[in-house]
Amino acid sequence: MSKADTSAEAALPSVAIHVDRYEDLNQERSKLLDPNSPVPIVTPSGQIRKVKSFTDTHKIRDVHAASGAASARSLRPYDQVAVYPDGSDSGTNQYAPSVRSLASIGMGCTDGRKMVIRRVPTSPTELFHLVRPPTPPDEDTASHESDCGEEEEDAETVHLKPRRPFWANKIQFVLACVGYSVGLGNVWRFPYLCYKSGGGVFLIPYFIILIVCGVPMLFMELAIGQYTAHGPIGALSQICPLFKGAGLASVVISFFMSTYYAVIIAWAIYYFFTSFKSEVPWASCSNRWNTPQCWVPNHNITKPNGSQTPTEQFFEKKVLSMSDGIEYPGGMRWELAACLVCAWVLVYFALWKSIKSSAKVRYITTTLPFLLIIVFLGRSLTLEGADKGLRYFFKPDWKLLKQSKPWVNAASQIFNSIGIAFGSMIMFASYNRFDNNFLHDTLAVSLVNAVTSLIVGIFTFATIGNIAFEQNTPVNVVIADSPGLLFVVYPQAIAKMPASQLWAVLFFFMFLCLGLNSQFAIVEVVVTSIQDGFPDMIRRRLVYHELLVLCVCAVSLVFGLPHIIHSGIYIFQLMDFYAASLSITYLAFFEVVAIAWFYGVDRLSRNIKQMTGQRPSLYFRFCWLIAAPALLLALWVASLVDYTPPTYRQYQYPTWAQVLGWFIASVSLLCIPVYAIAVIIRAPGNSFREKFRNSIRPTSLCDCGVTGCDLCCSDSEPPDDKATIN
């Protein structure tokens, strides 16, 4: 080593290592380290990569070399990767890299950042401690924090570095998925859509769509989320840039849902605090908000025409203070406004530390409702007339299968409850370890979701049967199919129980927990997508993650205020119909097309094998490629052909309200074609064919799966084959 080189190294000890030391350094490292241990190594181009073991590493070549087989193991983007820069079987250095390309060396950190070596290691022990820190990171912290002591960072600037946290354990991930699926989608939406679709006939398309679309698409979303370690926008933009708009559309829908799902939580909070009164106010017609049409059910007397039960009047007259239509907005319901603020405060403090805080909250909000659901199931089955409601729930009216409404509603329920096409499951899986076996998670979440839906349906329709028995009316006309079905059926059953106040408190606490579970997932999709999409802006302007969550919650709160004015229930119904039901099959179709057709089932299967050790079954591949797209396209076309404007009971929405609804739907619907056109226009190429081919090519994710990889996989060597580097 020359004197000039020695002086340069002494002057810049934090980054400089002379090229003559490079081969010796790699030789020392290969002698010291166990061949099966994770090792970060330096590529000829100076990039830092990380491999799980020497035996797991494929042979690579320099990107500028003209020969040599190339392949690389797929790794997630936040786990930086490195391999030895040799292109031969013997592991010797046979290429001729430039001196500048080897002028610096860095070591990979667990959070994806780069550790700069402050000085050149002078002994094997010192080198070993650089490569393998003596104190491993704590796996139970659930935060993907660095175990590398970067001296150039001080404690005050650590928060400026965006980090991808991990679930502390598999239980937290499963609880998050189950908590979302066993939430408002099951307890509120499932009974409402089932009753609206004709009862038992709804179960047939429900389970068909669950098997053909639900389970395979959940498996697919968990795969791309775990593989790319990004939210829906980032994941789809890497897999197929042309359909990045599908990820954006899922975030838009999630944002819309967060605004009115919080209103349901506000209703639950209102009922929860009202339940502490000495007598539940929805039990009688002697309250100031009751009208002469109020009628207390009596099984010997048929319900008079135009009459309402005390629970119906409490919900519409007291809680909502409904106006006569959407064109009569009225003033703000300040009691509900306070409950809405309370709901968003709960959501914020559960999410402000990302999954570190929300995962701990879910231990309570996910497990406790299951116990209460079983308790209410046992109670509902003992009610008089319960068998009447159960027959309506399990006995299908076969002629209704010819209509599109049960099928479209079933698809909407599957996607809403499991979270497919909403980005929630992609976001949850992005916090997984790379080698997590998500097949077990898919089956567990799907099974728990289906069983819980059936249990909730049983005790809901048993309660409806009791109401029909008391009112001496058929089950299908006992109550109007409104979004407030839950807040009418259950309070009426609770009012007849002994210690009704206690049962009311327990029920609405359970409902509050379930609503928060769903809301956590929906808001986390928006927060994660903003973080993945605009990391530099977030780092410069908001600095702290807590401020980003606060901004998202505040904006969602403002957009939720129109739902709690006197005409708010009409706006709520409009949003739920156009934002979440009409658009979801359209979005799910383009998502499965982007992944299965453009990214490719074979490529996705290889990625899954790299993560789990086995390829997906023929059943999954058939559903991704043919069955799911065909069924989704048929449902989308049927929903347009049989389109009927939404109604609230007998109220018909005016034309301008329907136009507003289509505008709300178009905000998400147009994301896909508009963004696809923009991507094709910006894509490199001289002809449309070249631009199109470049727009469907995965960006920052080569065939070997390494994000930002500057190496191309060899066509002559299958990606799944392993080559040992000596």
C-alpha cells in the first residue's frame, strides 16, 4: 500500500478501505463466520446486500460483465442483501472491478440502513464483532430497530429515519387479521346484508364466493404484502406499475370507510353510556321523543300499520334525530359529535406508535368479544320464537338465486369482512418476517371469519324471530332493512332480559371493541400507504410518526361530521352503497388481474416458495388465473345491469344525491384507468408497444425478487436452485 493511500485512509477512516485490503477482508470473513449464519457482504458495485447463509446464496455476476450465470435469492426490500463478488464456482475473484467501486465498504443493519465502518478492522476478533454484533436485537420489541451503532446519528435525529417495524410474534399478526375480519363486517354488515338479501339464500353465494375468491385472494394478498414489505400502493407499484392505481383505489376506499365506520363506533359509544341509566330508555314509549305511533310489542296483537317499536323510535328520534330526507340537513347532533371525537381519540392512541401500540390493544379488543358473542348466542336461543328466525336464516328461497342482489351483496360482505381489495391484509402482511408461513394464517383467518359470521347470524336471526313472534308478523317484514338494524334488534331483545342494564353495557362494549378492531386496520392502511408513498415529505415536514397519525385522524374526523347532522343517516347510506359496495368487485377484479396475469402466477408461485418453502397448490393457481377473475367480472357486470338506486326504507334519493354517489364511487373507480394511462405515457419507449411492455414490467423488483437489485436473473438457471459459494 502506497504512502498516499495510507494517508488517505487515515484521513477518512470512517469510509475508506483500500482496494488491496478488500480480498484479504473477505478471506478473513469467510474463515471466521459460520457458513449458515446471516452475513452482509459487499458487491462489486458497492451496494450492500444481505444473504441468509452462504449455502442459500446463488452465484451472481457483475452487471457490467458480459458472461457468467446469474441468479439471486429473493429477499424483502428492507433486508439489505449482499453476496461475494465472484463469478466462478471456486469463489475466486476473477473479474476486474474499478478501484473506485471498492473504495468503501458498509455493513447491513436490521432496519435497512447502512452502518459505516469508523475504522479499518485490524484483527479477526474485531472484524467478527463488526459482522456479528455480540448483542442480538430483541425479537419481542415488535419494532424493527437498528442493532448497529451508527455514530453519525445522535438520539435526537433517530426518529427522522423511516423504519419498517415487525410483529413481535405470530400471535399479534393473526390477532390483527382476525380482529379486522371479526369486526363490524361480521356483527353489523353480515346480518344487515343477509336480511336485506332474503335470509338463507344469502349463505349459498356467500360460501361459493368465499371458496373461489375469498380464500385464494387472501392468500395472494398476504403473499405480496409479506414479499414486498409495502402497503397496497407500494406493493402493486412494484409488482405491476400499470395497476398501481388499484392500490391507490384501495386506499381511497379505506379512507371513505374510515369516515363512516367511526360514526358506527360513535353510535355504540352513545348506547354504551346510555346503558348505565337506571332503566334503559328504549324499553318503553313514555319518553319525550316518543310519538303516538310508538307501540310496545305484544305477541297477541299484530303490529299496527305505520307504528314503530320503542327501540326504533329511540334510534331514529333520539339518537339520530332524523330529518325527512337528505335535502333537509338540519343542524349538528352535538352529543354524537362528542362521541365521534371520543371514537377518534381511542383510534389515535391505539395507532400512534404504529403496530407497537395497536398490537397490544388488540389482545383485549379481539379476544373479549368472542366470549361475549358466545354468551349472547346462548341467551338468544332461549327466546320465544327463535326457531322462526332460524328457519328464515337457514332455509333458502331458491328462486332468489336468479337475482344478482344476493350475489353482489355476498361478494361485498366477503371483501369487507376479510379485508380483500381494501389493502388491510397487504398492510398487515408487510410487517411479517420474510419466512412466515402465511398459508396457515390464511386458513385460520378464513375459518374464524366464516364461523363467526354464522354464530352472529344465528343469534341475530334468533332475536329477529323473537321480535316477529311478539309482533305477530312474518320475519321478512318485522323491521326495515336499514343500516341501523343492529341498533334496533339487539336493544329490543336486551330490554326484556333480567338485569337489562348489565347486558346492555356488555353488549355495546363488545360492539365497541369490534368496531375499533375494524377501524384500526382501515386507518393503518391509509397511514402506511402515505408513509410508503411519501417518505421524504413525511420525514421533512411531519418528522414524527405520531403527527402523521394525528393528521389522518383529524382529516377523517372532519369528513365524518356530515354523517352526524340530522340528515346524516341518508349520507351514511349513500356512502356505504357507492363507496364500499358498488366499487369493491371492480377493484378486486383488477387487483387479481394485475397480480395473476401481468405479474404472473408462475412468478408469484416462485416467490411464495422462497418465503414458505413450497409452491401454492393447483387450487390456488386455478382460482387466481381463471375462476376468481371470471366470477368477479360476472358480478361486476351483473351489478351494473341490475343497478337500482339506494333507498332508506321508503325514502327515495333525489337525482342530485345519486349523482353525488356516483361521484364518490368514481373517485376510486377512476384511479385505475387514469393512473394506467399516466404510467404508459411516462414509460420509456418509442412506440405504444414498448411503453406498454415497460409499464407492466416490475420496477425495483427483478425476477429474483431483490428490491433495487442491479443483478439480472439468468434464464439458464432456475431461481429456486441453490448454488454454494465457497
